[in-house]
Amino acid sequence: METTNNIHPIFDRLLQRADREKRLNQKAKVFWFTGLSGSGKSTIAQGVERKLYNEGFFPQVLDGDNIRIGINNNLGFSVEDRRENIRRIAEVAKLYLNSGIITLNSFISPTREIRSFAKSIVGEEDFLEIFINTPLEVCESRDVKGLYKKARAGQIKGFTGIDSPYEPPENPDLEIKTAEMTVEEAVEKVYGFMLDHISK
Ligand code: ADP
């Protein structure tokens, strides 16, 4: 057998992010939603995801439901575990980013340090911070999952906003005050903001 038969075809280059973005007709970005538990991150992110999809974009929400029960199911809420949680989420978001996909990451990510860590993994130019700014009293009165009640009763330790700090972003790319608008209005506002960043 001639040795040339064993030579594999040589590709011009590997498939690039730009090729995938072209196919998907969008620019990939990571939108990082931060805010207290119950502030509305997931509700808004999921609403925006649906809207983006209906408008022809290709988005993906990453949140506690698909991350904490899967890839991060061995992590708790200690400082180290929260950091590892965010590191893995940021790395996953980066993989999506390089696949040309718009990701909407919905995680409390309570400290400036942890958000800037996430940003450093994703890359500054592709990371947009959306602060879902809802007062603690409002989040607590919503108490969607009954967690505030448990935290107040001392059944959950280190709960963000109760006995673990939340540091609001100083300079978010977008701020949404959910106590002053409906879910639909919040979704429209976030969607409008995103368009500038994701449109080809
Ligand atoms: P998080 O993901 O931040 O923990 P969720 O999205 O799970 O918060 O819960 C937010 C709750 O607040 C939902 O029950 C939602 O219906 C309610 N809510 C009320 N008004 C708004 C608003 N303007 N924007 C987002 N959520 C709102």
C-alpha cells in the first residue's frame, strides 16, 4: 500500500465560532443575570429565551435547574463550592459561546469578585451583566420556593441576603427593577437591550 493512501485530507482550518454564528445568523454572547433569590432572574431569562427563539435566534438558558442538578450536583453553598459552581458555569457558557449560541445565565452570583471571575473566564468582550434589582423585602414576600422562610427560621444557613452577603453590581450593563414593572415589560426591556449585541 502506498503511504499516500494513509494521508488524511487536510482541512483548510477548523470550524470557527464565526462560521457557526453565520449559520445561526447571530452574534454569540453571554448574558449574566445576577440578583437575589426570587428577584426574577429565571422568570425573565426564560421569557427572553422564548422571545429570542420566536424571533429566529438560537438561545440557551443556563440556570440552577439544568446546572445544579447535573454537572454541579456535587457542590453545596460554601464559599469554595459557590466559586467552583460559578467556574464550571462560566466554562460551560464559554463552550456555548464558541458554538455560536446566545446564553442567558441565571445565577445569584452574589459577590463582585465571583462575577468578575466569571467574566475573566468568558472573556470581557463577550460578557454582559444584567442586574435584576429587586429589594430583599419584595423577594422575601414573593418567597417563590419558600426558602426565605426556612432561612429566617435558621433551617438554611448562609442564605444570600439573609446571613450571606449580596453585593450589587456597581456598573451593570443593564439594570432591571422588577418591583416597578410587569414580567412582560422586563422581558421586552432585556430583549431590546440584547438585540444590539446579538444582531448580525
Ligand atoms: P430567581 O430566578 O431570581 O430566583 P424567579 O424567577 O424564580 O427568581 O422568581 C421570581 C418571581 O417573581 C416569580 O414568581 C415571578 O412571577 C415574580 N415576579 C413578579 N414580578 C416580576 C417581574 N417584574 N419580573 C420578574 N419576576 C417577577
